[in-house]
Amino acid sequence: MKVSQSILSLSLVLFGLGTVAAPQGVSIALAIPSGTPTPSLEFVEATKEEPETKEDGISSNSSSLGSPPPVLEIAFSKLKNIYRRYIADELVDRGWSKKCNFGKVMVRKEWGTMSQSQRKKYTDAVKCLYNRPSQSDPVLVPGARNRLDDFVATHLTFSNNIHFNGYVFAWHRHFTYLYDQELRNECGYSGPTPYWDWVIDNADPRRSTVFDGSEFSMGGNGETIPHGNTSINAFGITLSLPPGTGGGCVTEGPFTDLVINLGLSPNVSAPDQNQTAPPDVTSHYLAPFADAFKGDTTAAVQKRQNDVPPEILQGLNYNPRCMTRDINLQWAALATTTALARILSCGNVRCLEQRIDGWEEGASDEQQARDQLHGGGHFTIGGLNNDPFASPGDPVFFLHHANLDRLWTIWQSQNPTARLYEVGGTRTPFNNPPSDNVRETDVLRYGVVGKDIIMRDVGSTLDGPYCYVYA
Ligand SMILES: [Cu+2]
């Protein structure tokens, strides 16, 4: 029967996720934790092609020399196995009775497991997107020139409402989905939705299929430009990020013609060769406009327009420049299956969203730094991806966020009854200022890239608007 064959053909792979909590106004230097494990080559090779995992979840590579202690690695394999079984059982149980079924389900794939032709088709579709016209109101977003800019403008505008709070997973799940739909509906893409598994090639992402700079990659590192720390001031905190291995424009791969129009990072995006310490990448503060999610469309939108901080408005202006990256090996090394297993051991979604963003209440500073693999992925890429507002201007943003979504999905599958529609956390970044808990009826907004949707409707990747699983 077709159904079970499809089930068997779901060959699922696994794995991985970056810090920053500090009270408003506090400046913290984000050091890589001391003693950061450097994965051995054996370990990296082993994770490239994951060995068949036995039914008890014990990975056959867990005893190879140089591997980290096996306990958490086994734990992550088990989590993935449980996810696989959940997907298979759920799809069999529902048969053809639901809108999302075996005939419809789409399988999202790790970038490196897609064929070269599929990867090329994907980047061609992205190029199509940035060659299509913007639908933004030029009064609200004067800098938007193409459809990709519309996605950047949406993320930029709502950034203070959707990070380090109870909306982070839900808002980004739907944002990633809307982008994927746009590629399919407007640009003819029909292949798998890709994700970037950070664990693969975590010793040096420049060698990965994602960043190797070939025509089948998502583009290479930025040109090497000596530079100092990058300072980010957002969500009421200040970060100082050490330099990576690039810093300049991306000059290899499919996106060398991509012009970044929006955002606030001219100094990072086109750094002066002589400049050893670029000024702040961006300077923002938390604005009290979390009301934008409370459901009264007209009033909320009006309020947003009235309350958008001047720095965000500035980011909506036309500021054309190249796309920059600055691949950072220290951040990359933090993304291990061990780290993932710890993050996914959370018992509730509030823990999960805090842990993966490095601000779990009660955790040590060093532990927070190790856990924060969401920011860590952004900081691994660097350049435009260090900008918490304009980062979707780099198309690899969506592969990073698909991987975050995958981890949320694996976590949910451990206890679907309790976790699929669980909401937790509050409405303001770092709960500062203190705010109400999010509710499943809260409305998520997407400007000109998608209709409003409520939290409850984004809980399951097999229901609501969605029908996808992760391989
Ligand atoms: Cu974001």
C-alpha cells in the first residue's frame, strides 16, 4: 500500500541549536565558554552520514574514539527515533480522513541530502523571489524593492515582539512556512524544503554543503576582512560578538548578485578595509508595543505604526549594499548532539524557548552560553545574520529557522498530547517589562507576507495550514 511505503521512505536524520540574557541596559561580552569541546574528526565524519540506529536507540557510532560521552548523544538518537515513530503512527492512524495525509505530506530535508539539481532549483527560486516586485506600502517600507525585502521588513518590524518570548517558535514556524509557500506559488519551486543541520561540519561550516561557496551551496563565507568585535544592542541588552573568519561581502555561490536593501547595518555589511573595529551593527531598544498581538487588528496595527521605534523605521529605508557573512568557528563548535539532547530534555515549552535562546532562569552564564543555539546559528554565519532585525535578508536564514522548527517538532513529538498545542512564556523579550503570558488565541501578524494566524493553528506541522515532516 502506498501509505506504508511512504512511511518507510521517510528516512529521518537528526540533531541540532545560541545567549544573552541580561537586564535592560546591561552590557555583556559574549565569550565562548571555556573548555568548549572541539569535536574530533571521527565524530564529525560519523554525523555526516548517520549510522542506522538500533531499535533501542543506541547509536552505533557512540563508542568511537574521540566521541563525546555517549549518554546525551544516545539521548538525541532516541528523541529522533521517537519522532519517526510518532510521524508514522500518526499518519497511519489518520489514514485519508484528514486534509494532511500520506499522499500530501511533504518531507523537509537537510541541505546536504538534497541532490545538486534540487539545491540549484531551490536557489534559483530564491533568486526569482528577489527579482519579483515588493508588495509593501512604500509609505511604510520605503526601502523595499523586491519580494524578499517584504519578508525582511516583516521580521524587522515585528522583531521586538517575537524574540526571547512565548512567540519565538510559533512566529518563526509560520514565517518560514510563508516564505516556503512563496517560493512554490510564485517561483515554481517544487522540491524539498531544506534545513541546515548545524551539527554536520560543526568543526568548520565553510566546508559544509551549505557554505562551501559552490553553485550548489547557499553561498560562501564573506571575504576576509580584519575587523574587531561586533556590538549588537537589541531587546534591552548589549552583546559584543568576537570576529569570525570573514566579515566582507559574499563573493562565491548563487547569491553574489543579491543586494540587501533594508536594515541598519551599513558598517557590518560593507566594512571599511582599514577599519578594525566596526561601530555598532545596530542600535535598538525595546518598545512597549507588545499590544500588537492582542487581537484588535485595526487598533493594534495603528499602535504599531505609532510606536515603532525610530531605529526600526530607519531600517525600513533604502540602504542598498552587499550581503555579508563572517563564519565563526567558535560558535559553530557549540552545536553538538550533546547540546541538542540537553536542550530537548526540557519538560515544558517555556523551558525550551528560554534554553535554546540562552536565558533559562536559574542556569549559569556558561550553561546559557552553551545552550543558546538559536543565536549561535546566527552568530556562526555572522555578518548580516548578526542583525536580529534584518537577518532574513540572507536566504540561509530560512534554513537555520527550519532547523529550529525541526527541533521544536522533535521535542513536541516526545509527548504530542501535552506539547503540540502547549504555549508558554510571556509577550515581551526577556519578560522585560513584565507582561502577560501568551495564550493560544493570541494573533501572530505577518504584514504583507501572510494573513494573521492564531497560536493554536501553528502547533502541529500536520494540521492547520501545514502538512510537513522532517527527514
Ligand atoms: Cu527572528
